[in-house]
Amino acid sequence: MEHDGSMARVLRFCEWIMRFAYTNLLWLLFTIIGLGVFGVMPATAALFAVMRKWIQGQDHIPVLPTFWREYKAEFLRSNLIGAVLVLIGLIIYIDLAFIYPSHFLLHILRFAIMIFGFLFVSMLFYVFPLLVHFEWKKRLYFKFSLLLSVAYLQYTLVMLALTVALFFLLAYLPGIVPFFSVSLISYCHMRIAYAVLVKLEQQDHEPAKKHPTPEALHPETR
């Protein structure tokens, strides 16, 4: 019996390895289908949607049809959100690259930009989990991603530490990048972000509403 249990765990582990490799290849394929620039955001949204279903216990969903459905559904919205994120990221990068702290005020300005950059990176961890979990207006994804990243800073720091660790792993083993890069990172982010969302929903003791307000952070999930 113990041998059977060990074999079942090994088979389960191998199954998850195949899942991560398959979804990572799907992400690459659909990114290429969208010509790279227009495909990366909807492909990432579709990947997070699949990860969310797995985390919810829906292990046997048809992965390809689910990925394709979410890719089409989020193509426009995810690209619009992505364009805003890229613009903000470029502004932060340019400010850090070209503002040299030659005197005290510039030191303060550079430090403020660095703090804003940290908040921006922290916000990125929650954008896609919220995008695939809630139906909101686009501006609310930015607002609540930032709020969650600050309100649940301990979770955000864990996500940051895991991301850094995974980047070091991928740099050390570059051969696994096509199979376990984006899928593994997205699963870790979705897992932690989903724990935050569950924690929020457990704190809400009011009866469920058909159309709750977004400000309550408990809109109808997808």
C-alpha cells in the first residue's frame, strides 16, 4: 500500500510537470499568433485563467479550448491594460535612467521614483489574477492591484521572493525556459493572489448581492 501511495505521488508530480510544460508552450504559441506584441497580454491572461481553474480544483478542464476561449475574450481588454502598464513602466525606467542625483532635491526625487517603481512592480503581481477573477471596469484593476499589493504586503513580498528565486533557477537552467518559465511563475502568483482573494471574501459577512459594488472588493467572480 505504501508503494502504491508513493507511485501515485510520483505520477501526480509527473502530471503537473506535463501540465506546466503544455501551458507554457501554449503561451508561446498564442503569443506568436498575436504577433508577439499583441499576443503576449491575452496569452498571459489565458494562462492565468487556466491556473485559476486548477487552483480551484478544476483539474480536468479541457486546457486548449479554455485557453483559446479566454485568449479571445481578453484580447482587447488585456492589450489595453498592457499598453498602460508598458507606458508607466517606460516612464519609470526613463526617469531612473536619466535623472542623476547631482544635488539633494534630485536625490529625493530619485528615491521617490524608486518607491513608485517598487509599488508598480508589486501591482503587477495582482493585475492578471484580478483580471481573470473579476469582471470590472479597466481602471479598477489598477486601483485594486495597488491596494492589495500594499494591504497584503507580506503576500506581495513572498511573490517577489519567489519570482526572484525562479529567475535565478531559469538563469541556471536555461534549457527549461521554453517549458517551465511563464507557466511556473504564473501559477505561483495566481496561487498566492487567490489566497488573498479568498481571505478577502471570508472577511465579508454580508449576504451576497447580485450586483455588488466594486469598492467592496467582492464583485461577482467569473
